[in-house]
Amino acid sequence: MKFICSNVHDDVSKGLQREYFVYFVPRHTVVCEKILEEENVYNLMTIGEYPLYIVPLDEDVLSFELDLAYKESQVDGDTSSLWHIAKAIHKLEFSFGVIPNVRAKGKASVCVADILNRMQAEEPVNSPDMVVPEINTFILLDREVDMVTPMLSQLTYEGLLDECLHVNNGSVELDASIMGLQEEGKKIKVPLNSSDKLFKEIRDLNFEVVVQVLHQKATSMKQDYTEVTTTTQSVSELKDFVKKLNSLPEMTEHINLAQHLSTFTSKPAFLGQLDMEHTIVEAQSYDICFEYIEELIHKQEPLVNVPRLLILFSITSSGLPKKQFDYLRRELLHSYGFEHMATLNNLEKAGLLRKQESKSNWLTIKRALQLVVEDTDTANPNDIAYVFSGYAPLSIRLVQHAVRSGWRPIEEILKLLPGPHSETRRGRFSSSPSYDTLQASANIDKVADGRRSLVLVVFIGGITFAEISALRFLSAQLCQICCMKGWHMI
């Protein structure tokens, strides 16, 4: 607001007469208006709003575009993003009906569920004769409930692209040379979404498998080319071959990307970090983990790698003993500079890096939710653990329990995780005593016209691409179960 005001004052001082329009996305605030009034420019302004609450990034991914929500909530104590999230869901309900089943885990999630109920009371969504809602279950999860998963290296194709090249709004920006173009220093954007059929097929696969799939497709195309050039083909066969040729640019694109990713995944440092991540998650070799992190600091490895492992180590150990906590903190500042003190203080304030004050519950949580899965088959997975080659994201395990049997069977485990939890029924089905099983929900909310009911999962504070892949895998699994039992779900 101060910046806007300075521009207006500059125009006035030069005698320029202009019209000023200020549009707030998604809504204006009283604080902003007050600054405009104090600077005596409010009367010169036409104020407007653009209520953009949700941005669709892909067929099955919506974003609130609240990049700083976790930091604002956990470090700054600013919870305004929670109202924003509740308002976005409330607007969604005007199109799809009141979501009857709401399950929330975490302080922020329970707060959003509360705000949503108040909004429904103040501005009801549907009339008594409105059709059955399309979204059957709404699961809200705080990011702080599972901070282990985002600290691990993602091993799906899309996840690795994000780790190495940083996916932003459905695309990556990279040097043209990586894509085989002879344009030194030029940056190009490569879109990554479901409109690319090959990317849609391989995005959620473990990267080990992606390389094999691309090799098989390239070999198949080469064989087809040989057959076309050496034998007589019918018109329909030639047409099929031409269709395959149309996918050649995408094939070349992903082969180049996979080759680039391989330069990262084949490095001893990357493989060593993966081993250490799994060692920390298994929580069995405290001294080895401590020495590894100490070595990273002394070698001055890329800074982003060190806090990730340190946070992972702290969370799974329920904090670090005071002596080790002080030592690692001091060594990190000596190696990377005292300008990072604010970052370390913020991590401590958010509870991600702390001194040990109680016994760790991680082993109990890990065993109860079967987070570590031995002998994971990444090529033909039967569990969500394939996305991290043996570790099942805690967050998605909670979703899995929520939609299969409800949270009551794991209530004692939920109490060991940060924040409260709640399960409620809303709308015209709120008097129903049974909402703990998927079967009960499906029977109550069966859609008469054959549409499939949906489960909406919302993460407050961000989600990784590996977790999205795990959700898609879980969705496909549940679809098969639901079809077998006559339910409708995606």
C-alpha cells in the first residue's frame, strides 16, 4: 500500500491527473484501506476485488496459492490464511453441495472446519430439496501433522523434477541445452500436465521404472519404423504408426528430462543421502545419523540439504539432546554464516528443530501405521510406499484410514501426532449416527444419476508431488474395491 501511495503522490507532485484502480486478490482488507486513508489517496482510488480463491493446476489438483501459509501460521502467528481456505471450500460447495463428511487433523484444520460450519450457518449453501452433494468426504490435514514426508527426497518422476528443477505452476524452466537445443544460455519452459499423455502415464511412477518405460517405448517405436520401411503395410497400420510418430516430440522431451535427472540420481552424494534418510526414518542408528549430518556441515554441502536432514532427525527423535542441539546449531552457523541465524530461530519457533524434552513416539507411530514397507516392488506396487522406495507417507496413510475405516480404530495414534482431530457430519445427513466407515457414507450419499462421489483432500501448508502420486495410487486402488462392492468413488 505504501508503494502504491508513493506512486500516486509522485503523480500529484508533477501535476498529473489520472484514474487509479486497485484490485485485491481475493479480497481487500481494512488494514490496507486504512493506509490509503492515512496517505490521503483513498478518495482518488476505485477499489475492487477479484475473488480468486482456488487455481486449478491440473485435472485433479487445485491450489490456494498460499505459498507462505505455513510460515505465517507457525512462525508469525498470522492465521488469516485459514479464513481464506474455508471461504474457498465454501464457494466450492455452492457448486457441488454441502460436503457431508468432514475429517480434520491438526490445529489449523480443525479451525478451518469450524469456520466452514459458521459460514454454512450464516450463508446456507443448499435448500432442503437440493440434490445429493457430489463430494462425499472432505479430509483436512495440517502440514505440521506430517513434517517427515516433505523432508525426504521424492522418488517419483514428477517429484524428482521438482527436487532438481523446481516445478512451478505446472512447468519447469531449464537451459535449452538440456532439451538438446543448440542455444547456449537460453532458458525454455516445459509444461508438465495431463494434456501430455506420456507425462500423465509416467508422472506418478518411481523414477527407476520411468527409465525402463521410456526405453521400452523407444525400442517399440524403432521396431515399428523398421517394419514400415521393410514390409508392405496396410493403410490402417500406417495410420497407427503415424499416430505413434505424433507422440515423438513428447517422447524426446521426456527422454532428455530423464537423462538430466539421471545425472543427479547417479551421484554418490544423492544415493548416500537416500540411505541416510531411510536410516533416520527407521530410527535405529542415532550416532551414525548425527555423524553424517556433522560431516555434511563440515564439508559445506549445499545448505538446503543440511536443514532437511536436521529437521528429519529432530522430528523422528522428538528433538535433539541439548548438547548435540547446541553443537550442530553452532557448527552450521560457523560453516554457512551467521546470517542464517534467523532461519534457525524460525525453524525452532515452528517446532521443526528443537531440544529433546520427552521420549520420541516415532517408533510407535511408524509401526502402528506401517510406514516402512520392506521389499517394496516399485515396478508393480501394491502399496503407497513405492513413492519413496519403501516409506509410506504418513499423511496419505491417514487419508487411507479415513476413507477405508474412519479414524476411530487409530484414535490413540492420532493423539500422538500434533494437533487435535475431529470427525463431523454436515448438511441434511448430520443426524446420521454412522459416518465412520466408507460403506456407511457411500450408502447414505449414493448418487442417483450414476455420478461418482468424490473425496476432497486438502493440505494446509503445502503438499509434495510424491504425496499427490500416492493419493492417485490410493484412488485407483479404492476405485477397484468400490467397483467390486458396488460403490462409486474416485
